[in-house]
Amino acid sequence: MMLDNERANFATKLGIILATAGSAVGLGNVWRFPYMAGQNGGAVFIVIYMLCVLLLGIPCMINEFIIGRHAFANTARAYRTISKSRGWMLIGYMSVLTGFLITGYYAVVSGWCLQYVWASLVGHLHGEPDYYKSYFASFSSDPVKPIFWLVIIMLMTYLIVKNGIRDGIERASKLFMPTLFILLVIIVVASCMLPGAHAGIEFLLKPNWSMINSDVFLSALGQSFYSLSIAMGCICTYASYFSKHTNLANSAIQISVIDSMVAILAGLMIFPAAFSVGVNPDSGPSLIFITLPNVFQQAFGEWPVVGYVISLMFYGLLTLAALTSLMSLVEVSTAFCQEEMKITRKAATLIVVSSATIIGVFCSFSLGAYDGLAFFGLSLFEIFDFVTGQIFLPVVGFLTSVYIGWFAPHKVVRDEFTNWGTLRGTYFHLYLLLVKYICPICIIFIFLHQFGLI
Ligand code: PFF
């Protein structure tokens, strides 16, 4: 049996699952999945989504697990180690860059969550429906406030990540993830008990076959990819801290189940409350920063304390979801800087956090304070989102699948999958089949669909 090497690693299996699930569970689970499910056939969409997770999400996650754990090194070096080639190594660099660029704008929205925790706490989230719209518009375009919260959330991330894998990321995930889950369940119960809540549950879960078309399939494919934090270095970097005994396939399944469960529960938190007060839910930032504060006030406003507490709990859970994803994003570049520049973890975290904060500041400014920061009609914020999410992400995912399926040393892939023959690896051939054919084809479809080409 091989011994774990000297490099830092997660202390427990639970830590591995919670930290990686923490990366996956993020704003995407709350602001995108429920709406997509409700709009696209309810339970049928959920089944399709699970199928996409199974066919694309889990195999792609295992790919990154294999590359990361094989090298016990940051993502850029991990691709170099397994491929021993300069060409494939570039995918590793691209992953790190993608992770870094996402950090900047993801942090801006994470900061907004924190601002809304504050606003709930001091009772600012109160008013007529139009009030929430103008509150968000004036806050997000303010030159100072979003920057203040951006700096605070980045500082929190810094304080966690600088402490390393066990004392920082693992410890925080073990605290944050169960808290997030408890908050989620409490709000789901409260929301489902409201009068008229059943209409929302029906909207989310009622199977409606007539809504299904190729668009729905392709959107579900894209969402499964983003939701599992694939192709951004996070999964690969975390895997480099796994132990040699970690069962990669089982871990990928458990993480995907947690991620999907949180997404479905998020729907059960949002729709029953929205339908009970007759508000049409939407998606994206406007759902969580404009529609939902209004819904919560209207739905629970009769019991003032409940309305206050639910709103606080909601933004608390959103902040935790964003923070655990942010930690994983910062870790990608931190591991890279620490190992490639041979500096201390503290220095590496500081460099990453401060440079990502600078990007965040410009992204935030581009949303209103200095709207001259726009190119081709898109704000800097939207450009970062577009370039990373629509271009880098599918390119990295595609090349990684092609590499593992067709070019990587078969023995290494098999050894990692079966933990050097100590696991049965029943599904190894199925996994390989998916990675060779299904995943690359699916990703090409996602890519073309995004640009309206199919
Ligand atoms: N998976 C996260 C979500 O669903 O919100 C977003 C994300 C986090 C994507 C970290 C990529 C990543 F590296």
C-alpha cells in the first residue's frame, strides 16, 4: 500500500465530502436551478438534470479527481505531471486562470449576500414591492457599499484559506455546510406551511412532459456542469488533498447527490412562498435580491419576528453557500502561487485575495458606478461571466475529457479509479465509455447551444 506523501491533506472523509460539496453548492443552486426546473417541466426536468449529472457531471468530476490526486499538486502542475506534455499542461493553466477570473466577480455577488444579511439584521428589507427594486439598484451601483462588502467577504475568505486545508477549509466546511443545510430545511418547512403553498410545490414538482425539448436538455447539461464546479480547477485542486484511500467514484456520487438535493430544496424554499403570495419567481440576481425579499416580507410579514428571522436565515445560508464556493476558488490560485512561486501559504493567499479583490472592484464599478467599464455592450462583470462560463469552462471540460479518455496513461487512470486495485472498480468501463464519447459530445452541444448555433 502506498503511503500518503508529505503534502497537506484533508483529515477525514467527511471533510472531503463537505468541502467539495461546499464548492459545488453555491449561488447557482439557489438562483438558477429552481427556476429552470419550474419553467421546464418540473419533475421531468429534475429527472433529466439527474441524468445529465450522471452522464456528464460525475464522469467529469472523476476526471479532475484523478488528475489532482495523481499529482498531489496544484492544477497547473497536476496536468503537467499526468501528461508530461506542454500541450496538455496548458489546460491546467487555463483552469487556474478560469478559477481566478471567476473569483473576482463571484466575490462581488457574495459581498451582496453579506450586505443583505446586514440589511435583514437592521430591518432595512421592508417596503412596497418597488422598494426592493430601487434598493438593489441603488446599492449595487453605489461606488462604496458593494466594495466594502466585497472586501469583508474576501477578508473572511483570506482568514479561512490562509490557515490551510485542515485548519482552514476543512474546519470551516464542517461548520458551514451543516449550518447551511439546517437553515435550508427550516425555511423549506416554513415556506411549505404557508397557505396556498401547494401551488408552488406543484409548479416545481409536477411532471409536465409537454415542456421537454432539446433546449431543456442542453440547459440542464450546462447547469450540471456549472453547479458541480467543473473545469475551474476547484475539483482538481481539492482532489490533490485527498488521501490515497479516498474512493473517487463514490465521493463524486455523494457530492453530486448533496448538490442536487440542495438545488431541489432551494426550489421548495422559493416557490411555495412565492406562490402563496402570488408573486411570479424569476431567476438570477433579481430573484434573490429583489423578488425574494419582497416574497418573504409578504408571506411572513403577518408575524413580524418570523419575517425578520426568515430573511436573516435566507441571506445567512446564501452567504455560507457563496463563501464555501469562494474558498475553493481562492484555493485554486493559492495552491498554484504557493507551489510555483515557492512562497508561504499566507503570502500566496494574500496575493490571490488582493488581486481578485481588485478585479472584483472593477467588476462592481462596471455595474453602475462607472458604467464606462463596458466593452461590446457588456459590462466588465458580464464579460468575465461570459468568457469564463461560456468559453473557458466548456473548452477546459472538453479537453480534459478528451485527454483522460484518449490520451492519458490507461494504467494511471485505472489505478486511481480503483485505488491501485484495492477497489473492485465495477463501473470503470462505463466511466471510460462516458469520458471517451458521451462527455465530449455533450460538451460540444452545450458550447454550440450557448451561442445559439443549435
Ligand atoms: N458551483 C457553484 C454554484 O453552483 O454556484 C459555482 C462555482 C463555484 C462554479 C466554484 C465554479 C467554481 F469553481
